[in-house]
Amino acid sequence: MQIAPASTLPRRLGARGLAVWPGVLLTAAIAAISTGIGSVIPVLGSAVPAIIIGVLISLLRPRLMRGHEKTDARIQPGITYSSKFLLQLAVVFLGVQLSLSSILQVGLESLPIMLTTLVVCLLGAWLIGKLLRTERRVTTLIGVGTGICGASAIAAVSPIIGAASAEIAYAVSTIFLFNILAVILFPMLGHALNLDPHTFGLLAGTAVNDTSSVVAAAGVYSTAALGFAVVVKLVRTLMIIPISIGLSVMEARREASGSGLTGARVAKLIPWFLVGFIVVALINSSGIIPDGPRDVLVHASIFLIAMALAGIGLSTDIPALRRAGWRPLALGGILWVLVTVTALATIGVTASFR
């Protein structure tokens, strides 16, 4: 592989910036609008409006760009840049939400529930996906989205498995639908089971996916449940690391037709943005990042995910979404119920040993 000289780096970066800025500006504008929508309707967050706006524009794009093909061609590199590189950069910034102290405090109690629900969810996705004959990458995205942390997990995994924009859009939309149902039904379920705030926070943190939905469900239940639920949810984000590494190895084996993997090859398979995620989390654990910059990075990660999903929406193959049909939605619904039941059962079993 030929490596370009470092002396040409400024020129290459400048050329890259000129190539991508029109499309990046478009995705940033969509992200700004979706962030405003999310601030008015917190349960929506910014990710879902961004991908919906992107898909709507992609539907209108052929008409809007008729006679402006050169302009359409100019914005495409930035759209691709947003949906790929900015998506990976957002995952790196997500690490600033975690600290070693919170992991140690919450991990001991929540880890058995997290691991049990994740194993059940991934095995369920594999088996039920085969029964429903859903496409492999869609099955993987819905499985990790349900088992780990919704759009953030989908963002981390999609570059590893080479998911298409339509597959990412379908997975995010499916996860969002059941997040909305969770916000409505979980507080009712908690009151019906007479769960104390601590137990409900544990349930919400392990069985509801996106952070905005966890905040909404736990906040509706009680203020006491809210803080614990959010910390459990953030610790649950750590499951992205082993799952991403495992998927990287599986994808490499599939591409290499089952040939052996050495330790050096496995190390090369670990995505750069996953390494960045771990490094940022470790730096945050040291306490050297002040509250102000940390808040900026948290908001930056959320905004970058919105930009990336706007790019994915703009690139979505609408006919492919139609061809996917009802099966991925059914898969998401079954996994959602399975994770909820497993979380409740595991909470009950672990409580009996305390």
C-alpha cells in the first residue's frame, strides 16, 4: 500500500473539505431542524426526525434536482461523508458519557440483567430472523439495536457489517416504534407490578433502548427512578465493544471463506472509532475533562448522529424499504417483548439472592 507524504496533507484535506461541504451543510441543516423538533418533543429525540426528513427529501430529490444535475452531484459526496465518517466520529464522542466510577457502581447490580437480556436478544434475533427469513444485516441491526442501545448501537455496527442505507433506516425506524410503545406501556407495567423506583430504573435502563426513551419512561414513573435508569443505560452502551469486535471477526471470516485469523489480523479488524470510544471513556474516567467541555462533547455526539442519520435518510433506497415488508417489524416486536420479559425475570431472580 502506497502512503501519501505528510507534506501534502493540508492540500489533500483542503480538497476533501471543498468536495464534501455542500452535502455536509445540507445534513447539518437537517440535524439542526431535527434537534429543534427533539427539544419540543423529547421522546422523539433528534435521530428519528433527521432520518425521516432525509427520507422525505430523498423522495422529492429527483423532482427538486431536475435540471440541476450538477448541483445534485456536488452534494452527494458530503451526504456520503456524513453517513459514514461522521457516524463513526459520533460513536467516538459517545465515550464521554461513561466513567469508570459509574461503571463500577452500577455494573455489579445491572451486569447480570444486561448480559442475560443481550444473550437472549441476540440468540432470539438469529433464530427468529431465520424463521421470518429477514435479511442478515437487517436482523443484525435490529438485534443489536434492541439488545444494546438503539440508534447508537446501530450507528456503531452498521459500518462493520456494511449495512445499506435502507437497512439502517428500517432498523432505526423499527427500534423507534417500540421505544415509543415502551414510554407509554412501561410506567403502566411498573405500577401494575408495584415496582419500587430503583427496580423500575433497572428495568427501564436494560429494556428500553435510546437514551431519550429511557429518560421519558423513567421520568414518567418517578424522579427517583430517572437517575439510576440513565446510568444503567449508559453502562449498557459498553456492550457495543465486545459485540463490535465479535462482528468484525465474523465478517472477516465470511469474506475470507472461513480461513484462519491470526492475532494480528484480529487486532486490525477492531474499528478505529471503537478504539476512539474506549480512549475517550478512559480519559473521561480520569476526571480531567471539565463539565463544560464534556457537555459540549455529549451534545456534539448527539448532533453528529443526527447529521449521519440525515445522510442515511438522503441516501435511502425507498424501493428496498418497501421490499423489506413486515418481517423486520415483526422481528423487532418479538425481540422487544423477549427482552422485556427476560429483564423482569432476571431482576426477580437476582433480587431473591440479595
